[in-house]
Amino acid sequence: MCHLDRSRTVSSSCAVERPVFVFFLLAARSSGYHRAVNLKIQFQDSAAFAAPLLAVFAVDIATGDDHAPSPALLTTSDALANAAAPWLASGEFKAKLGETLLLHSPADITAQRLLVIGMGRASMLSIDEVRKAAGVVVRFARACSLPDLAIAFPEDKALSDEHMDSLPCNLTARAIAEGALIADFDIDFYRSDRKDQSIHTATVLHIEADKMSEAEMQAGLDEGIMIGHSQNFARSLVNEPGNILTPTELGRRTAAMCADVGLTCEVHSIDRILELKMGAFAAVTQGSPAPPALIVLRYEPDTPPTEGAPLIALVGKGITFDTGGISIKPAADMDKMKYDMAGAAAMIGAMRAIAQLKPAVRVLAIICSCENMPDGRAFKPGDVITAMSGKTIEIMNTDAEGRLVLADGLHYAKTLGATHLIDAATLTGAIGVALGLLNAGLFSNDQDATQRFLNALSTSGEKFWQLPCTDDYREQIKSQIADIMNTGGSRYGGAITAAMFLKEFAGDTPWIHLDIAGTAWLDDTKPWQSKGPTGIAVRSIIEWVRSYAG
Ligand SMILES: [Zn+2]
């Protein structure tokens, strides 16, 4: 009865605009993010390269907390080392991460300016500092209106082994590209007086090496370009306001991107959602006049997969605006709720990169996108709805809507044959209470899948922390009148409660849940990255997927 009522209201609410079952494969429209920055690597002496700005990396090789900083350049170029030597000796530059020192008209160097960038302690150095420092170079150059720059490749052999671990040259090249592209992104798309400060060319310079190392560096740089652009594509989606990026528009932009990179994309709306009996997804969308979008992306490797090969499914929460529904949110900071589709954006961005990196594994992405609005037709606390899996859900709070759309997305992925599931969602405020705004939350029912994800973090540089998701927490979601309820019986451990809810729908299939509510948006600009959408999870998901490649 309840189900029939709901179907009717949902259909009628869509009478105004009716893209009921739509393929947008050929509907090319601006994807909102197109950059033509010319990022390349050249094998030559950096001191002899003509550029308005040449950047070189520095680390602090002092050991122990009491020692005065001892900055050293990561270059084998004597000209660069000589130009910076007096300033490094003076003590005014300490090589802290992100610290800069600008020298004009340096002697014996062709570039007009030499910028020294700190990367922090040599003993603590990882690829992530390279990524950030490359970002600092780009944001420094943008602020000085110097759109053409060069970067001297950080050479670990400039220091003896006791100071630092070696930096693999392919990952270093990749991190430079990622860091440069991530830094070259700002959020002021809609300002009439917007100044386009984008970088035009960034040339990475490495002295001639053996052919194999050169090929590795080139390949790393190429990968970094694909991944950096894909992360920015995700960020550009998250940055869009809710009135512009409706679920339909998210479908359109995703389809346009898929057409560009050669992915299959289907965009469905309410009729298909009802046909699939996605009762949880349908309940969330029914309070909004904007039609929902069920977006399905498929990547197939060039070589056909063998029998029993994995099919990875990425499932994204795509709430393009979350008011909380009838359990409405307070007014303060509600504007930020345009970001409630950051999980969907992460999956779409990851798929963009996967299409270009071409791992030998099948990948599927399912995006459940709609608005969560208060309305006479909206779902209400106390309602009982039936998810696609057949489970009944008592609604305790309509603001816990992300887990509802994901429940149907996860189940749908399984019906399509998914062997491994991963979801990403700005799911709970509680994750920020638990972990602060630095680490995102990771929950799983499978330690092998988890370990692969944790391994991916050393390459991606992203921070995720595993939290428990064991069955003794299941008490939290027990309902008096239905199979489960959508929020916990107590306010404690809210992020775990949400994960336990999703676990019901993952079942026995290996599954990872990423709660990125605290990390998908940066409130303050960093020296290497603008404030606004971060694109968190894109890089880690890519690496995790690649770990399954045959
Ligand atoms: Zn919500």
C-alpha cells in the first residue's frame, strides 16, 4: 500500500521535466573542467633551460630535534647549488614543507628566477611531500603571474643514503604532475571578475639518464597527468552549486566525460528506479521536483577477462543538495550541502582515470543521484520503506538519506555481478567528530580488500583510518517494526552505525565503505591547494582498483 502510494507521488512529481529513461551518450556538453596546461618532461641540464621561473626542491638534513636546520638542495646541478648556497648558509631558509625562497637573476643559470621550495625533514620525506611541494611551485607562480615555469626533478642521489630513503623516479614524476594539476584549480568559476591564473607550461627537467629511467619518468608523468585531471574533474563537479548541478545535469556531464574517454554510460531516471524496485532510493527523491539520476558507467579491459575474474563496482552517493528533508538541517552551513555528491564525484573521477590507465580488470560504477528536500510529498520519519534487496527500513531521520540511496546502489551492483564493492559518501558528521578533518573513515567486511586499500595509500598520499564494523554493533540499527532502521538507537558511534547499515546490503561480497564527510571539503586554502572540494578518494580508489588487475 505504502509502496504503491509512493510510486504514484514520485511519478507525478516528475511531470514538469521528464527525462524518464535517457541515454546521453552523444549529448556532448561542457564537462566544466578543461585545461590545456602543457606539462612535459625534458632530459637536459636544468641550469641551461630558459624559463621565467625555475624551481628546485630542498630538504632539511639536520637530525634530532635540537639541531639547527640544515637545508640541502635535491639536485646534482652545481650551478643551482652554487646560486642558492649563500642563502641556505645564512639560516633564513629552513626548508620547511612549503617554505619558499625566490632568487632573481641567479648567476650561471639561464632561468630568470630560481625558486627554492622546502619539503621538510629529509628523514621523513615521502612522495606526498613531492606532490605538495610541486603544488606550492604552481600556486607561487600563479600568484606572480608567471604561467610558464620549469621544475628541476628532485634527485635523491644528491644526498648520501643516510639522509633519506630513495624516491622511485616513476612515482616522483607522477607526484609532480598530480601536485601541479591539483594546485592549478580554483573555485571562483562564477565570479565575473575572475582572473584566469592558470599555468600554461610546466616543464620538468632531469639531466640525461639511461633510457629505462627516462621511460619510467615519462610514464609516471603521463599517469600523473591523467590522475590529476581526473581528480580535478571530480572537484569541479563538487564545486558546482545545487541549482546548476542537478541529478540530471550530473548525468549529462558524466555522459559527456564518458564519451571523451571511451566509457559506456547509461543515465536512467525515476521509471527505471521504480522498475528495479529501488524503494530506498525512490523514497529519498520523492520530496524533490528535480528528477533523480541512476548513472551506470562501465569499463572493459582490452583483453577479455578470464572466467571468474573480478568485477569491481564503485558505488557513489550523489545527493546534489541535502536539506535533511523533513528532519531538516539547521540553516548554518547548509549552503555547503551542495557537496553531498562528493562520493559520486570521486567515483566518476576515478572512472575517468581508469578509462585512460586501462588496468586489466572490469570496473563498474553506479551513481545514485537525487536531491533530499522537505515537501508535502517527501518521505517522513516513521515511514517504512522496502529496499531493492527486499529489506524493510524504518525511517528514523530523513537526513540519514545517503545510506538509503547507497543501499540500493550496492544491491544493484551485486545483481550486475559485482565481486568486490567499494562505496564513497559524505555520509556522517560523526566521522569528523571521530577522526577530525584529516583522516577519512574506512569500514569493511573483508580484510584482504582493506589491506589492498591501505597499501594504495602510500602511493596516493591520502589519509584513511580504519574503524570497526563488527556485528556486535548491529544492535544499533535494530528496528521494533521493520528489519532495520536508518539511524542508531544512540548518538554514539554514528559513523559506525551508518557503516553497519550499509553492511546489511553488501552482505557476503567483499566491501569497503569510505566516509569522506569530514575530508571532501577544505575550509582554508593551503599553500599547495585551493580551499573547496578536495577530490579525496579519487587517487586511492584508482590504486585499489589497479591492485585487482590480472
Ligand atoms: Zn543528509
